[in-house]
Amino acid sequence: MALGRVVLVTGVSSDLGGRLACRLAEAPGVERVIGVDVAPCHRHLDGVDFVRADIRNPVIATVVAGQTVDTVVHMSVQAAQGRGGHGRTPTKEHNVIGTMQLLAACQKAPGLERLVVRSSAAGYGSSSRDPARFTEDMAARSVPRSGFGKDVLEVEGYVRGFSRRRPDVTVTTLRPAHLIGSRTESPLSDYFSLPVVPTPFGFDARLQLLHENDLLAAMELATLQGTHGTFNVAGDGIVMLSQALRRLGRPTIALPSLALAGLRSVLGPAGVSGPDRELATYLTFGCGLDTRQMREVLGFVPEHSTASALAEYARSSGPARVSMPRAPQSTSPTAEAGAVSG
Amino acid sequence: MAESGAGAEVIPLGTRGRPGRGTGSSKPSSAARNLAAGSPAKKPARARLPGPNHDAATKDREPDTGIPVDDWLNAVTDAAGEILGANWEPRLAELTGFLRRRVAGEYVVDDYGFDSEVTERLFLAAARPLKEKWFRIEVRGAENIPTEGGALLVSNHSGTIPVDGLMTMVSVHDHTGRHLRPLGADLVFRLPVVGELARRAGATLACHEDAEQMLRGGEVVGVWPEGFKGIGKPYSERYKLQRFGRGGFVSAAMRTGVPIVPCSVVGAEEIYPLIGNLPALARLLGVPYVPITPFFPLLGPLGLIPLPSKWLIEFGSPIRTDTYQSGAADDSMLVFNLTDQVRETIQQTLYSLLTERRSVFH
């Protein structure tokens, strides 16, 4: 590889995708980075050739084959973003059909050597029958039947199929835990920034989190290194939900778990926001990941533990996020709720 | 304040208001001076009038301005000393530190959600009086619990509500300083409040992944292989061990090579004598049984008070599992035999403990 790698990154219009593309463009041994997204990219990506293309469309095959891409980084598998943003259907379409088309294109590209897929730990689901820590070879005890978790299982199914059909391609699948960070918009960070945070009554979930920068570092390492396999990626240690909310200084209100899951669908029109059903289950039982494979085989050591990622998030976005919705009134509910949640 | 009552005039009783042996002047009599020889005349001697009337001395009331601040402080100090013991100041500081940490979330839990601080300070501290005063638990063979490294404690299960698990946890902690990590059925973690408390107290799901992980991590892990069959059995079948699961705990111990410590608990059977069951309601609620005891639900919440039976807990000598070959955990016959051996040991110990106990309550 005298000329270095030609890397195609999907989902570069999202913040994380764009940052990953820029990181890869600067990495040694990478000759060219092609960024693909269906949405227009609103900011300049240094050293990245942006191609606006829909991965749900066979056109993507011409990009993969025509540009002699040897490494594909599939970054655009992600949960529905934004509070009350676009619905589930387009997200699912993008995740599942997009992955199918992309993999079909990859299969036809003879020069392809590596495939790195950002999957998710959401595929493990959350239930009372879960072991404390999931290893990569464990299946979900309560298989996600809808939502992002189901997308993830389907995406991974297609990736396994691709891996069987193209044994010459090194396939790395990363299963990051819930992301947290100052810039990431995730269902969890939306939840944390609610004016009053509803929690499931009588349950205290174990949360294991990953800092957004650590996800980028892990994706970069996997791309440059090319280690075959599936890896959980998460920070060390766990934090209980109640503990996390206390550290963030968030006002809380305990609701029965059923009410928690129904909050959004029933009171959504009235402007009340809450976790969706999938997140509500996660917030009830939580999910722990075994990261020994990540350390020993992939050789990745995250910079942040769960606790320090949370602390970083609290520092960078704590007061600002709370005061976002209604700036003048924000201080008093926070102050009184601090006492309530304590 | 009593000693600084400079303006108070002390008049002995029985003198009809006239000054008696004291003159009432600022200059004490020679007799009074003699009595107060040790102390210089800083304090007015009339405050130390001799004689049997001294204790009954009265003084004029001060202007009614409420209780002085110093008295309040003294009262608070005394109360703190009363509640927290002699060195109450550092203990109070520690307590407020504890509360501050809890409110700020600045405490650490392990991978299973075990919160050692709250377990030691709240759960075990609350269960200890129950152990010592209510059930008067006698612990035997505590030296059989290894002081370090992993060990699997296997115990019988009884009592309608798993109070025996909690009492075993307190006993293990008080005699060895180690935390017993219980393995619970998934129902425990499905129930609100119960599941949260169980995780916080160090429990985790009874599955072989968690069991092996904990044992490899060098914890003392507790299992109750009879499960709901044991805890929800009728009173007439007390002290008859039920089937010991499928022997999963033995293979977990064999894979990790830790010793199995049999534990026999006598007394838990009598705390809530189970005389009936409501299977239809149990199905409706999704729980294994809904108990009827002589006092529950008859007396309502009062029926939840356990009977004060006398308890004996005996830890038997450890059974080694590290002498088997590496594939032994997959040898079903060997696993069943070892399961039976553990079960028999506990059953025999139960019988011998029962003969030792004079009556249910003594």
C-alpha cells in the first residue's frame, strides 16, 4: 500500500461522522477520505471529499467501485435523533435498507479490504434476566422487537451475511454503549436535559456509558488497524441512574415504569417530552458490557471511564442545557428540585 | 447559668423569708469562709450554703426571655453525645459527609450495582438488631468461610420472605468482615423496589455468567438452590430440603475452582408459618405464591412482623472443587453427585441443629 488507503465514510453530515472523517483524513497511511451522506453537509470538512449520495440507492455502488475505495466505514447506523424530530420510519429505513445497499455495493467492489461498522449495544436489549455484563457472544435475553435495538440486530445480521460471502474482507463491528458528550445529540442526552427528569419508580438502572471522543478514537483505531471481529466499546465501570442524575444535579420525578414509557405517546401532544419505550426499558434495567475483547484483541483503551465521561458531560453542558428551554425561569425549578432529588 | 447567678439571692427554706444562717450580704460569714476554703472568693459563698437545706435552695427567676442559647447548645451537645456516643463530633462530621456524598452521587458502585457504603451503613445496620435481639442468632463454624478468595456459600431456603438470606449476609459480614454476594432469581430484579434494593445490597442474577464472574473476582457468593420451592413451602414440610435446582451452582464452583461452604439455617421456617396459598391471585400478580400465614393477611400489616423464633446458623467445612480435572464441570454425573453431597450435608446438619434447639422460641 504505497499510496495509502482510500476510505469511504458514511453519515458525515452528522457531527460524529464529520469529525471521524476529518480525523481519518489526518491519519497517517490514509491517502483520501470520501464522505457520503444523504443530507447536505453544513460545515467544511478538512481534507474530505464530500459526495452527496443516498446509501439507500444503488448509486452508492458506483461511488464505492468508481473511486477504488478499499476501506468502508459505516458510521450512519444511529438512533433517531433530536427531540420529537423525524419519526422512526425514515430512521429505520436509513439504518436497515441503507446498510443493505451499502453492503451490496461493497460485495461488488473487488478492491475492498476492510469494512468497519458502527453498530450498537442496543442490540443486547435490557431486561431483568440480563447478566451483569454482556460479552460479545451473548444474545439478548429479551430480544428488542422494535426501535433501534431491532435495527441493530438486522444490520448485524446483514453484516454477518456479507462477511460470509466476502471472507477476504476484514470486518470489524463495534458495539458502543450509550454515547455521552458535550456535542452528541443522543436519546440519552436528550433525556438528561429534560426540565424535570422522569425516572422509573422502584428501579435503578446500571448505566455504562462511552464518551463521544472515545467512540471516534475506537472507530479510527479499527479503521487503521483492521482487526476482524465484534467488540463492545464502553468506558470502565458503571453508574446508577439515580447517581448519574444526582451528579448532574437534575430534578427528578419517579413514575411507574408503565407511565414512564407512555409519557411521550400520551402527553406528547401537550408538549411533555419523555423517553421513548426503548429508552424507558433501558432506564429501568440498564445494560453492562464486558470490554475485555476491546482491550485485549482490539487493543483499545478508552480515555474516559463512565464516571469521568459523565463528569465531563456535566461540566460542558450542565447549566447551559437546563437553561435552554426557558432561560429566565430555569434557575428556580433546578434549585428546588435539587433538594427534592436529594 | 446557675453558677453565674450573681444577682440571685438565696434564702434557705424554713426561715419565713428572713435570712437564716447566711447573712445575705456580699461578705460571707466566717463559717462559710471556712467551708469554701479551697476556692477563692470568686464565686459568692452564699451559693454554696452548707447544710441539708442546700439542695432545696431556690433562687429568683430571671426575666422571662426564653431558653438561653447556651442551654440549647448544651442540650444539643448532650443529645448528640447520647445518640452518637462519646466521640460524637467526628462521628457527626462523618455522618454529614456521608449524607453529602449520597446527595451529590459521589459514591462508587461495582459492576453489579453493589453499593458497599449504603449496605454497611443502612441495610446491615438495620438488620443487625433483628439478628441479635429478635432472632438471637447463634452462628457456628464461621471459621469455615475463607477469609480471602472466592467461595460459594450454599444454603437452605425457607421463611416465605427471604429473611434468611439477609440474616446470612449479616452473619457473614459480622464474623468475617466480608460481604456475601447473593444470587437471586430474575423475579427479584423484575419487582420494583425489591430489585433495586437487592442490586444495591450486592445481589445479582443467578446465571452462570454472573456467578462465575463473581467467583473469579474473589467474592463470597451465596446461593439458595431450592429457590421459590424452598421459601414457599408449607409449614408442614419445614426443614425438608427441596430439589437443589439443576446443580448449576456446583458446576460454577468447579469451573472456577472455589470451595463450596454448606450453610444450614434453623429458625427461618417458623418466622412466617405458611399455612395456605392463593394460587389464582399469584398467577394474576405474576409471583410464585401469595402466602397465608396465621397472621397474614388477617392482621394486615401487623401480620408482617416475623415471629421471634430462635435461629441457629452453621457453616459446614468447605468442600474443595479445585482437585477435579479441568473438564469435570461438564461431567453431569459428577456434578449431580456433588450436588447431592452438598444437599445431604445441609440436611443432616439441619437435623442435628434441630435436636439441639430446646424449642422454637428458645
